[in-house]
Amino acid sequence: MRKTLVELFEKAIVFEYILPNGSINKSSITNDNDYVFSNPAASDFSLLIYNSILDLAFEDYKIDLTKLNDLQIEALEYFIKYDSTNPDNEKYGFLGETILNVLLQCFFNTDVLVARGNFYSPLDNSEPHGFDSHHFIVRNNKIELWCGEAKFYRSYSEAVKKIIQNINRNLSRQYLSNNFIHIVKNKYPLATLNATAKAFIELIQDQPPKSISELIEKYKPKVVYPALVICDELSTHFTIQKMVERIDKELEDNPILNEINATIFFIFIPVNDSSIIKKEVLNWIKIKKTLI
């Protein structure tokens, strides 16, 4: 990741504390810790999203620092769900996915296994399928797969509701298997030279598709599921504890199965006004603002 983007991340997103923290609990399905961040300046948050579209679309080695603006056009045309005939749509998924992608790398020190842009199909013209991040960490020569989800809504309750509605599907053996079938089928070049990560993918590539689920079941790679919630801090009665309580409330109607025994945790980033941030990013796309 280019230095300017890392520096921008450090300005735009500030770590506050880990949950549980004093009287504030973590969610009942978190089997690690939840994390709370803040955004000191909305303009920096907008800049971070805008300048990290490339990093969502492409593996790092494909980003030519002398051609950032040309690559941005290519990314939005072929690798990101964005419709230039509907440029003001604030529901584009990349607006939150860019933050997840950068935050995992800069704060949690993950590496990208396969860029999210590889999962977008212009023919489908819909949000790309699959996890919102395909990252990894190697610890003690064993691979951890960081397969996350990001929601960037005005309402924290709507963001939480969507995450909980999706979580059983996302943490099923079949969904994990389908993600890797997609990677293998399309022969995406890996974003990393890490030998352990490459060995894992090569092991999967040698199997027929029907055996991939069995292979994952046999080797049981550790799966980490970070769920990012970006929402307005000015929402009615907003507090971090209210967000946690909302997660637990949604779980009453959607009990979690977690077939793949994933490590689950939430990342909370309250912002002042999500609509202002999104409109600023979308306007910069329209005017082709120069990237840093």
C-alpha cells in the first residue's frame, strides 16, 4: 500500500478502545474483542474512500504510481460497481468496502489474498458476490483467512440488521467453499508472494470443485470474520452500547450457527454525517479529482 494512503488512514481513522470497556460490553457473538474507532474530520474520511478505490479494485503490484488517475477510471469501469448514469447513488457497496480493506491492512496488519475487484462482473451490473474482504495473516506458519463484511449506513440499526441477516450464510461451509471455487475457477493471480498463502491456494487448485468443501473441512483453516459498521453518530439515542444491544436484539430472531467456527468481531466507526461523506466522494468521482 502506498505511503500517502497509509498517512491518510492515520488522519481519517483513530483507534479509541477495545470492547468490553468499563460498562460497555462487546456483542454476545463476538468471540474475540470488538473495536471502536473515531473519525476526527469528515473530509479526511471522504479522501480515504476516494483514494482507496484503486486498492479495492486491484492487487497492490498492479497499481502504477505514475498512472493513478487512469487506473481510477479503469477501476470504476471494470472492477467496481459504479454507474456513471446514476452517479449520486449513495448505496454503492464500495463506499464501505474501501474502508474495510484499508483498515484491515493498516491496523490489523493483514495482507490481501485476492482483490475485491476480481469479484465484480460488468455483465451482472450488481454488487459483487462473495466476502467484502479476502485477506489473510500467517501466524506460526498457519494461515488465517480474514473474510469480512462492511456496512456503511446512516442508521446503525439498519447496518447491524443487514450484517446479522447475512451472517449465517457467510459463515457456512458452502459459502466459504464457493468463494474459493470462484477464486480457483477464475485463476486470479494472488496479491501476495507469501509461501504459506500460495501453498494453501495451490492445494485447493489441485482439487475438483466438489472436493474443495471437503478439503476446507479437513484442514480447517482459521477464519476471522470482521464485521464493520460505519454509521451516523447523530442517530437518535446513539451510543456504542446501543449498537451492541441492537446486535444482541437482532440475534434473538437470527441465532448464529457459525458452521466454520469463525472468530467473529465487530468494528464500529461512527461518523458525523454519512450522506455528506458519500456525496463528497461521488462528486469527486464525477469531476475526476486528482488522486494522491
